[in-house]
Amino acid sequence: MRINIAIDGPSAAGKSTVSDHLAQLLGYVHLDTGAMYRLVAYMALKDGLGLDDEEAIVTLMKKSKMEFKDNGEIYLNGIEVSDKIRTNEISMAASTVSKNPRVREALVALQKDIAKDKGYILDGRDIGTVVLKDAEVKIYLTASAEDRAKRRMIQNAAKGLKDDYEKLLKEIKDRDYQDMHRSVSPLKKADDAIEIDTSDLSQDEVVEAIYKIVKTKI
Ligand code: DC
């Protein structure tokens, strides 16, 4: 039996990497919903739109071709932008753009449609509470802001990017606050989600813990 898995949590808690590994183990598809908000923020900034100009952003979304491939690659109007949406500037812009109800409505509809045949792992902020309310497995990944900032430093260093720890920590805290306090679908743990604090766990241990939970359902 194929099921759907919802993985939510604050930024840099390891959701994406863990979801990728899990998808490989299960032969499922991982959909990184944060990348969708990132793409919309990227498009809006590229076109010089205000991030709260909901009308203009929704119009731009309608006339743009947004592609989210099963292998994680992201294309805008036929051009690959997978790396361009991963900057610190786009991280905060994605959080800001995600406050617009109509942007959320359009992306949530797309996410629901993609996952309708089961066999999907969606990671984000509102997957267990809104997008896949009926997901068979719901996980809420957490870690302290300090641990997340350290992890992000290591990840970025591996990509050759230099970061300032204090700046990164502040960005993470600001984004947590914005994502948890917006009026539409704020980040929160679904009542039926299992919380895993990843602070003292390796990535493999987190994958293993979720894999065990999934195995009880399939
Ligand atoms: O997961 P991420 O850091 O790539 O997400 C970027 C931003 O997108 C995040 O700060 C809030 C928003 N987001 C959201 O509102 N809902 C989701 N399901 C996923 C991301």
C-alpha cells in the first residue's frame, strides 16, 4: 500500500534532506513545497513586484510556466533555476510572499493535485495541517535555532559559501517568527503529528526513526 507522508517544521530542521533519503528508501517522490514559495518569490523579485502585491503576483504565476520535476529540479519558463532560488535573500522573500492567501491557495491546490495518487513525501510548513490533512504519517521536525544555524553553516560551507553565524542565526529566528505568526496557515504541529527533535540525532538516525513509523502503516 502506498501512503502519503507529511513532514513539517521550521527552516533548516533537515526536512528536505531527510525527505530525500526517505523517498529513495521507499521509492516515493519527494516534493519540496518550500521550493514552490521560493520560485514565486524569485519570479516576483525578478519582475520588480512588491512581495505583498498579491494581485500582480497571482497574475504573474498564471502566465508563467513553473515546473517541479520529480528529481527536484525547478524550471521557470523552461529555464532551470534550482540554485537561484536557494540564496538567503530568496529564503526571507519566500517567507514574506507565503503570507499572501491567494498565493497559498494556488500552491496548495497544486500540491494536493500532485500528491493525489499517494506515494509522496511533502515537506513544508502546513502539510500536516492543511495540504495533506489525511496523510497516513505526519512528522514535525524541530531543533534549536542555534543547532539549525550551525547545520546551515556546514551545508553552505560544503557548497563553498561563506556565512556569518550570528547573521544566519538571526535570519533563522526572524523567519521562524514570520512563519509561525502569519494569519493564514501558520507553521504549527498538527495535533496528530509525531514530533522529533533532531538536535542530538544524525540525519541517518532521523531517517531511520521515520522509516520505522512508516513501516507500521504500509
Ligand atoms: O522550506 P523552505 O525554507 O525552503 O521554505 C521557504 C519559505 O516558504 C518558508 O520560510 C515559508 C514558506 N513555506 C510555506 O509557507 N509553506 C510551505 N508549505 C513551505 C514553505
